[in-house]
Amino acid sequence: MGYEKELPKTAYELIGPVSTLGQLAGGFIGGRIADSLGRKAALALGTSLTLLSTSLLVWAPSVDVLIAARVVQGMAIGLLMLGFQVYTAEVASKAERGLLSGASLVSGNTLAAVAAATALALTYTDGNWGWRLSLAVSYVPSLVLLVLVLPFVPETPRYYFQQGRKREARRAMLRFHGTNDGRLPAEPEAEFKAMIAAVTETEIHSKSDNNNGNNVGWSGFVNTRNARLRTFCALTSQLIWPWAGQSVWTYYFGRVYRYAGITE
């Protein structure tokens, strides 16, 4: 990297997993941003933090800057993961929601494979610029999303309606599911009305809780049996992949190889 002599073993091992702390923060603030400022705002902030972290990583004159950049990079990942999941689920029709969500994951992993191949090729370069250049490649998709995609796509119909922007909600629904002559087919129309009914009912219950002095903040995740079931499903669905071994191979592969007797 160019400063291996000043790199303690503990610092070396922190460079990888420290991004998880950033992802935790990104997940917490991402939900608030997506609800208050919009799903596109969460994606835009995540992309901006990706550009910032990439700049810090490419520059990285010291280990401390490298670790700080990884935290910022983790925040970006948390925001982007949350943002694209919510956006995709809300713009997809009921029939294609699972397929479209899966397609977005497939495209992400495909690009991750391309990025890994690029990084592998650059490891064979001499000098201290190869790994920095492999990181700088992420400028390209980040700028594409921030400059060429997000400004030209609408917010989700659900977000618009939650903000009281009913006409814009209708226009967004037409852009995503309308016909060429500006009509909304029967099935998307039914889904749009169901979304309006669900949002309206949620708002009515929220106002009732506020009027009764009930706390509808974090306690809303556990204050009823149904809420606890939703929270349980949401949390347990995320418990498997972190323990599938990927983190070990990503962050501690050097130590694993050494303990396995692989030294060359």
C-alpha cells in the first residue's frame, strides 16, 4: 500500500470489518432520510458518500485516513442498500416485485464480479498506484447514478402520497405503469388505490395514537403483537447471511490461509 511499515497488525485487521460500523449508522439514518426526504434522497446521499469515501481511499496518506474512509464507505453502503430495496419494492408491480428485486441483486453481484476481476488485474501492476486505481473505478457507476439516473426518474408513488402530493403520486404511477396513451391499466390502478387506502389507514392510526398520547416512535416496533411479529420477521431475515462465513473470508483471509498452512 505504500505504508506497510507503519501498519500495525490490529490496524490491518480493522480496515475490513470497520466498514460494518458505518453500515450500521447508514442503516439507522437511511430509514429516516427515506421517510422524510425521499427514497431518491437516501440514494443520492449514499452515492455522494461513496464518492467521498472513494476519494479518501484513493488519496489515503495514512492508516488512520484509510480506516476513516472505510467507515464512510460503510455508511454509503448502508444508505444505498436500504434505498434501492425500498425504491425497487415501491415502484414494482405486485406481480413483478420479487423478480425485479432479485434482478437488482443479480445486477449488483454481476458488477461486483467485474469489480473484483478489475481489482485482481490491477494487483499485478508495479508500484503504489494499482490498488488505488482499482478503488477509483467506483467513480464511474457512482457518477452515472448521481448525474444520469437519479435526476431523471421520479420518486415512488407511495412517498409522494405520504407527503400529500397526490397529483405527483399519480403521475409517478403513470410513468412506471401507464400505457403510451397516458392511461393506467386496471391492475396498476387497483394497486394504486390499495396503496392509497393503506397509507391513509396508517395515517389515521398514527393520528389516533398521537391524540391518545401513545408513543409511535421506536416503541411502534414492539407495542402490539402484530408489530412484534413484523419486527421479528424483519430482523431474523438478516441474521443468516452475516454468519455464512463471507465476513471471515473477506476480512481475515490472510490469517485463515496462514493457519491452513497456505503460505505461497
